[in-house]
Amino acid sequence: YEEVERIEGAFNGLALGRQIRATITRDGRSQDFEFVLFVPKSDTPVPVIVEINNREFITLKDAVTTENPFWPVKLILQRGYATAAFHTSHVDPDQKDGYADGIRALLDDADSDPATRWRSLSAWGWAASRVLDFAIEQDGIDGDRSVVVGHSRGGKTALWAAAEDQRFKIAYSNNSGCGGAALSRRAYGETVARITSSFPHWFCDRFSAYGGNEDNLPIDQHQLIGLIAPRSVYVTSADEDLWADPLGEYLSLVAASPVFKLLGLDSITNPNPPPLDQPRHVGATGYHVRSGGHNLTETDWRWFLDFADSRFER
């Protein structure tokens, strides 16, 4: 890890901001990606939120000078959290033919099964863990209280990252739809056939065999949520984002409830979603459906931070 840039006293003295370059080396080859980290001034260590940004790389300077509701840094800092973000395509290009230029080409086992070999969602989740590696070693950050956040394809990745890395105590999946929080077997909105044909680089090849054949899937997305238990999961939808199947996203949380119960935790069990713009927080799980379209907004963030406060007893 190498510091590229630093801003002391960002946001009128609220926090330290740093832009970091992570370099991964293997067999004489290397690849790097950058991320931005803010740590608020605090008398005690604070939790850290890692955002998987699938839209753009927000540089340190841009984060300080331009408000961006997709990653509202100042709000997060004011609420008492450190936060970091990286751009997915800097780790593994978000395109069908981007394999050679991504981290998978550097780290792949040449003898692995092509049908089940990791794809971009896994690569982006892997990068979230590498950002966390750095963050939890920094002064002022409580490594036992970490969060991973993502929207859309980033929301799919956030769930997978938390399932893979138990250091993430909360996974926040926003508008993640098919392959994320939504139940695949509902085949509502974006289906397995559509998503694997449009974005074949996101999932292992074997998943595409269930396009139009969802009923024969041996698993579904509620089991991915169950893998995160006994840690916490927050899922959100938007009422105009039918492509992501809001009801399927909610029912996935409900279907995962037996796992939380087995582990002695309360979770959402009500089969009826909450009213629009009224978050539902029950034990280790939370959900809201926001008015509007496919997006991650400051409203979403505020409701999620309320949930994080409750889980971290802040």
C-alpha cells in the first residue's frame, strides 16, 4: 500500500483523508488499484464502511470538494464512521472481454475448472477485503466493526464479499436484484437468462444453465443471506425499480430468517413488506423500500446508518 495523496483536516477539520494505491504482485507481474479513505477525528476508534463503487472512482479531491449522494462522505463522517471506496473496474474491468486486464488474470489458477472459475463479482468482493486489510490497521478505526456497502451490481458483490469475509459485520445490499438479494426462482424483472447473457463476466459459467430453468436451481439467494448470519444484513429496494424485483429482495430476507433463528438472533419474518419509505429493522436484519428509481441516495444512507447504529449499539 502506498499513499498517493493526503488531506489533513478535510471537511473543516472533521477528518483525515487519504488516497491509497494497492499493488498486488505475483510471479513477477503486478496490478494496482486506488481507493480513498476518510477517518473522522474521534476520542475512540470508529467503525469503517467500505463502499464498492460500480459507477466511478471518486478521487480524494472530488470527495472533499463535491457532494455525491452515492457516497456521501461528509454525512458518514458526521455520523461517526470512517469510510473507504474504490471503483470496481479498476480491479476487474466491467466488460465481457475485460478478463486479461483484471485481477483474475493475475491471480487465477490455470488448472481451475472454467465452469466454476471466479468472475468479476468475486473479484470486486476480493478487492473490498483488501481495502479492509488496510483500513483496520489504521489509527482511529475499530476493525471489529466493519461494513461493506454496494448498489446494484455492487450490492450483489457486497453480499458475496460478506459471505466470504467474516470481518464484515454488516452487509448493505441496495437495489441488487437478480444474483443479489432477489430470489432467482421468482424469475421476475431481470432473470437469470437475461443477466447471464448481458453480463456473462459477472457469474461463473454454470449459473447460465439455469436461465429459463430457475425452478431447478439447487440454491437461491436467501441462502447467500443466510451465509452471512450471525452477522447483520440490510437490504433495500425502490418502488420504481421493478427490474430488481423489490418483493423478491424482501422475501429473500424473510426466507433467510430460520438461519438467524437457529443462531439465536431476531430477524425479519413478516411476509408483508413495510410501507413505502418506512424502514423495518428487526434484530440482525433490516429493509426499506424507497420512493423512486434504481439508485443509492442520501435517504438510503441515512436509514442504513440508523440500522448500523443499532447493530453497533451506538
